[in-house]
Amino acid sequence: MKSFRVLHRDAHTRARAGELITAHGTVQTPVFMPVGTQGTVKAMTPADLVGLDVRIILGNTYHLMLRPGHEVVQDMGGLHRFAAWPRTLLTDSGGYQVFSLSHLNRVEEEGVEFRSHLDGSRHLLTPELSMQVQAALGSDICMALDVCPPLPSAREEIEQAVDRTTRWAQRCRQAAAPGQTVFGIIQGGVHRDLRQRSAEELMALDFPGYAIGGVQVGESPQEALEVASFSADLLPEERPRYLMGMGTPEDLLDLMEMGLDMFDCVLPTRNARRGTLFTSRGRISIKRAQYLRDPAPLDPDCSCYTCRTFSRSYLRHLYRAGEILAARLNTLHNLHFYLDLMSRARQAILADDYGAFRRRTLQQMAEVS
Amino acid sequence: MKSFRVLHRDAHTRARAGELITAHGTVQTPVFMPVGTQGTVKAMTPADLVGLDVRIILGNTYHLMLRPGHEVVQDMGGLHRFAAWPRTLLTDSGGYQVFSLSHLNRVEEEGVEFRSHLDGSRHLLTPELSMQVQAALGSDICMALDVCPPLPSAREEIEQAVDRTTRWAQRCRQAAAPGQTVFGIIQGGVHRDLRQRSAEELMALDFPGYAIGGVQVGESPQEALEVASFSADLLPEERPRYLMGMGTPEDLLDLMEMGLDMFDCVLPTRNARRGTLFTSRGRISIKRAQYLRDPAPLDPDCSCYTCRTFSRSYLRHLYRAGEILAARLNTLHNLHFYLDLMSRARQAILADDYGAFRRRTLQQMAEVS
């Protein structure tokens, strides 16, 4: 990452508009990053993503280190070249998937031992290896390896996770290659004091950006938003703030109001493949019988290829027939919806109108959903 | 169909180049028609197909009458509008799938009774209904309902199929709506005299185009090509000749030499989804370990998006990871390969060089396969 600047703060909320510059271009914030789990945002080509003006995508360290292997990706010129992605790339640390996908994981001070969900092979993910893998992938923004206990967990366990996360963050900084950008991740569960301690300890390490991790891991949606809100205020004003792995359009509207800058979530792409589509008037489950002869576009307010070209009737048919094109057209639409929402939010922030924009948008989305 | 003209005959073979004009544009022949089974060429958007300069696709009457139902497609403005396909559309009669996919089909003089492969519901497909369904779909070129016995069958059964095919062809002509273009289909198995009788009886009905049906239904590949060859000579010079449901690139090179004009086959699209890719140097099975670190494009001679953008290494990764993008990129490439082959064949015909072109191309394709 070359630089990050906050360009404007909304006059009435904590929302802010900024600009993040990397070797692969400029990312305007707040930004939603589509998830490219296995070196592809599912069903999309890089050309599709550029067509949507996606500026940054996320790649998953865990998946790519296991298949095809980070050495393979490195030999092929890094993930940018391998996947033909010309713009900014952020990779996670691999930690989250180790905890959620792998078998028999065991956390020790050295790292996390786990078995691959693909073939059962045994691996040890350490802070140093996470840095090395992300460097091999050639990521523009790497994430430090953190310890993310599921909720509810005993306060003591969360406290230990915070402490270990700090020690691992330090090891990540030390292991980072020259020029490798690493963001720190704060933990602390729903405990305000632990979040504060985590933030302070990481800020002492002076990362160029900070993420809030360990949200939506078992707590209520309301608790998750509260954690995000008070954690956002713990982070430095002049650095990008990334809320990991969340959320719905409604969540994003809330999270932007808290002054958070970066977001990622599988929701738009996964929901698309399952036939749940986001529109300006709420969610549509395209498989429903009511759309059998519906000649209207998915979202009459949307300008994406799917909405410009096809009817709900056709999209329902594709989905019910299990056609690949359903996944494609639905993903294109949902990503366009998310990107457009972020873009309009940013305009509202720049116009000191974010609060009204948020209320108006939430109201409209509630009409159908 | 508005017109068909043979523009040029190769000086040394039976191959010919022509032009077929419909309400939805001009189709240069010989032509390969991608198969759009359920109202979509699998994994492709209409924009992709237009990008490949596909001028005509095939839709399946059987699939669309069962799901979403031809009345639904008609209510949505016909298949062109429903699927946003702006160019020429040919539909089959539904007969082939009734025989191959449905359960408990029974052929009687009135039509074929069958049970849907989707829900077991009972249907009767008659020549009149096939015409009505294809009219509802709004097809530019409709196919007559024929009787296609599997091979081997007793000569007597094939003879009865020929006779019934003629009677059904007559009923199709009578049932056709004003302006509805219907092609006749000749049957007769591997029997030269029965093929001749079928061709003569159908030509007496004066169809604007003729298809050779009942090939690759159990006979050897060599027999199929022999049937195609002598059947082609039975058909009128001035009408388009369509060989149904076949074949490989090698087959197409043979079939074009026989003076056949139109072809369809699921091979390029189905093989693509299964990881078998056609290249100028033969077939590639992309899942093979040898491509793990292969930085080369699939086919260095190919100019498609897939070959311009991605390595074999990446394509192998996508295929092994089960990514939707694998199906997309592979389909795009295989269709491009087929379209390009046809386009170069046509140029060779126009240059009176088809024989040499065929030999050269076959030789090159044999290098790897």
C-alpha cells in the first residue's frame, strides 16, 4: 500500500470518504471487496469485475496455500498474474478458514496446527508462514495472523486470544518482506476493555491499517454492530479501518456510519448462487412461483447487464433449471448492487448527507424484504 | 427463413459455401450451431455468443415445453426475447429427447406418448403439437417431428419409421403456421435404399431445407459417416442440408467435404464443462498434472479471451477447484475453436482449397490427440 487519505468527513455522522493507493491503483473508500476465495470471484471473470469498476478483491490464503499451493502461484508470477487480476488485491491471513474449515485444528504459541479439508494433510500455520504465503501470492495488502475464538467463549480465553494476537502481530511485522504491507487485526470478543487493550497493543506496533476481527462468530447481530461501533472509535483516524467478513446491505449502511472504510463478505456472491437477489426494494427469492411470468427486470432501478437484458421470468427459469448462467447473471447483479450502494454512500458522505441517505435507503429496501 | 443460396462450390470436393437469411440475420454456411438446451447455451450470455460471432443457436423443444413451458415463453414474447437472443434460432422437434430422455415413451400413429424426466407427468407429442410449440417459441427454423429408432433395429422397424416419418412430415407441413419455416428430416438407418426412399418422399413435400436424422444412434462412427455421405447426395443442391447432432472437429471436416451445410453438437460445450479442450494441436485434458505449472495459454494459436488472458496452470486450478469460471472459460474457448474452424473452412472452400485445408488441419490436430 502506498498511501491512505481521509478526504472528507460527513458533517453529521462518523462516516468518511477516503482514498487508498496501492501499486495496482486507487481504491475509493468506503469500499466493498468481493471475495475471490480460490483465486476467482465465483462465476466472474476479471473483465466482469473491471466492468463493475471493482477496484479491490480479497483472496483466501488458506485455500490458495492448499490448492494449487502458494509456490505454484508464485511460480506463475503471483496471484495478480495467475488470475489475471490487474487491480488491488488483499489477502486474509488464513486463520479464519483454519478455524472454520479445517479439521482438528490446535492453537499453540508457535501457530495453528490443522488438517486440510481437501485431503486431511497436516499443516502448521504460523505468523511467519502466513506472511510468507501472502508474499508469495503477491498481495497488495496482507493481514496479520490472529487468534479468533468462537463466541460465546470464557472471558479468560478471549483475553488469551488478545494477548496471543498481539504477539503474533509482532511476529508478522518482523517476518514481513521489505515493502510488504500488513494490517493488524484487533480481537477481544464483545468485551469493550479487551477490544481497547487489543487496539492499543496493535497501535503500538504502528500498522498502516487496522481490521476488526472476531465479529459475527456466534454473538447476536446487535452485539456485532455494537462491537464494530465502539471498536471503530478505538482505531486511528488517519489509517484505513477494515471490518472483516460482514455483511448485509443494511449492515454496511450502519458500518459506514461508524467511520469504517473497508468491508468484505461472501453474502452477495453466495446469495446470488442460491437465488437470493438484492434490489433497491429489498430481497427477491427468484425461485418463487410469482415470477413465472414476470416480464420486469429484477430491479427496475438497476443498470447492470442482468437487469438491462433479462426478465425475472427468465432468471427464475435459469435458476430452477440449475443453469450456470443463473449463477453468473445473479452474481453480476448482486455485486453491482453492492458496488452501487457503496458508490452512492460515498457521494452522500462527500455531500454531508450520509445520515439522510442511510435512512432513505433503508426505508426503500424495507419495502419488500 | 427468407432464403438460402449456395455461393460457391469447392473445385475439388463436394464442399460448398452458402448464405442463409432469416428475419434475425444472415448465417454463413457451413455453420456450427451451439446447443442452447434450456434456453441458454450453457455458461454463456447472449453477449458472449455475439462476441464469438455466433449467428445461429439451437433450442430444445422438449426441454422448453416441459420447463418453463412453451406458453410461458410465448407470453414472455418468444424465445428470442425471453433469452435475449437477437440472432437466428433453430429448434428441434422434441422427438430426439422424447426418445432418449423421457421415461416410458410409446410411439403410435398419433404421436409419441411419454413421461417427463422432470416430474413423471404424462404428455403426448404429436407432429401438430411440435409445430405449435416451436411456433410458440418463435423459432426461425423449425424441425419436423420424425421417428428415430435406435440402431441396431430390424430393417422392418426402420422401414416403418421412414414411412411414419413421411406421414408426420406431411402433418407438420399442414400444421405449420403461416410463415413458419419447417425442415424435413430423413431417416432410414444405415440402409441406402431406405434413406433414398425417405429423401424422395420428403422432397415431394418440398421443404425449404432438409436434415439427416438418425445418425450416431448406435451404429459405428464409420457407418455414421457413410450414411451422412450418401444421404447428402440424395438431397437437393439448392436447399440447406443439416446433419443433426454430430460431431467432433474431425467429423465436421469430413461432413463439410460431403457438401453438408449445418451442424449442431453438444460436444464443445459439454466437453468444456468436463475439462476436455479442443486446440489446433489436438485435445487437452486440463485436469492433468502436467499443466500444474504450465504458463502457456491453452492454445497458443487461439485468440479467444481465455487464451489471451489465462495460463493452463490457472485453468487447471479452476477446473480442479470446481469453479464456475472453469466452465465459462472452457466453454468460451471450445466454442471459439469450433466457430474458427468453420470460418477457416469456409474461406478454404471459397478459395477452392478445401481438400488441402482439411488434410492440413487434421494433421495438425493429430499431433497431440
